[in-house]
Amino acid sequence: MNSNTSATGNTSVFTGLLKLMRPKQWVKNGFVFAPLMFTGLFLDLTAITQTVIAFVLFSLAASATYVVNDLRDIEDDRKHPVKSKKRPLASGQVTPSQAKKLLIGLYAILALGFVYQPMIMAVIVAYLLLNVAYSYYLKHQPVLDIFTIAIGFVLRVYAGAVAISVPVSSWMFVTTLCLALYLAAVKRRQELVQTTQEGRAVLQKYTVSLVDRYAEMSATGALLFYSLFVMNARPEMVMTIPFVLFGLFRYWYVGEVLEEGESPTDALFADKQLMVTVLGWIGVCLWVLWPAGGL
């Protein structure tokens, strides 16, 4: 009986630690693959390998930032209607001591990554430092908090470019920044609507109408710069513009009407139309960018 109870407890802790790492959120690190796809190197085995390594390292780094953030926000998360039940630390499924041991393990693996992939890890270290600053200070500063989230996505793209030794184009940089600002603004909007300014102090410094304007400006910028990039640098990709436009519209619908926009990842997996749109965009991009003579 005691053995079964112990095994059940260990399983619960393991599940909690896995939830603490949030592997579902690793889909955000797919931005690492953007340079690989847009340079047409997705048939190059070396480039693929380096990008996958960057993705794995960035995913571990992202998990480490989630652990740091959750340790910092235990009390705030306990006031949140959803996080109080779903976050392992806030719900009591995992203890702070266990979370700290996990964090040490993640940092140890990343330290090894620095030995083998120093250039990629230099970008990841910048990401880690940015997120420590976010967890302890920047998340409480209006506007800066949204831009910090967005810069994290830009660093993902930059890590992908470093992995295959190509420069990040100005188009890709500004488009990624605008898209990430859009996602972050919609996230803040949903937090405002769903939590009535409880559980996150910075929400008291925003209004729904203000973040709506932020989202509108960012979405317009993302569409404009992406379209200019396509028409000037990659005219063969013009058929991908409707996918981007529909995706922006649909994500806003999912967030405002279906109330799923607080987490971009959850919204993506919860809405079939949004998922099909993203997969369709990826498929069309691969088709039009496929190297001549490729298999």
C-alpha cells in the first residue's frame, strides 16, 4: 500500500515537473526554423541538424524561464482563476524545492550546450537574461512588458539564423517583431477581460481599448511588412499573403469571441481553422521555396 502510494506520488511529481517545463509551449520555438525555410536550405542536412539543435536548446531555455517565472509568481498565480489550478507550483503539485532542482538540471544541460554550440548559446544566454529581467522587473512595466515578450520571438529567429550562419534580413526582423507584438497585445487583452485585473499587477495600468489599439497597429505592421517582403524579395510567395491575413483575423476572433487568446499556443491547438491556416502557410512556403532540382 505504501509502495503504491509512493509510486503514485512520484508519478504526480514527475507529471508536475513536466507541466512546469510546458513542452506544449515549445511550438513557439518553431520561429527558430524561419531562417532555414526562407533561405531554401531545408534540404541541407547540416543546416537541418544545426537548426534542430538550436530548437532543442531554445526549448530547454524556454522551460528554464517558465520555472523561474513560476517560482517568482507563485502568489500571483494562486489568485488567477486558471493558473491557480493548472500551474504545478500554484496548485501545490510541485514544491519550490523540486522546481529549483529541475531548474539546476536545465541550466546544467544548457551549460554543456555552450561547449558545443557557443554561438547559438550566446543568443540563448541573451534570451535567459532578458527573461530574468522580465520575471523580476520588466513584466511590471506597461509597454516594456509587451516588447520584452516580442523580443523573445525575435531572438528565436536570430538563433535560427546563427545556427545556419546566415544574416537575419531586415524584413524578417521587423515582421517577426510586429507579429509578436500583436500576439502579446492580444494576450494582455484576454488577461484583462478574463481576470478583471487580478493576478497580474501590470494589468491595472492597461485598458482593453488601449491594448486593442496596440494589437491593431501591430497586426497592420506585420501584414504590411510581410507583404512588402513578399512582393519585393519573394514574389513567388504572394499566395501566402491570404494565409497571413486570415490567420490574423482568425486569431483575433478566437481571442475575443471564443476567449482563447490568453495563450497563443492554446489558441492554436484549440482552433482547427487556425491550425489549418498555419499548416497551409507552411506547406505553401515549402512548395514555392523548394530548391530547383530538389526531391
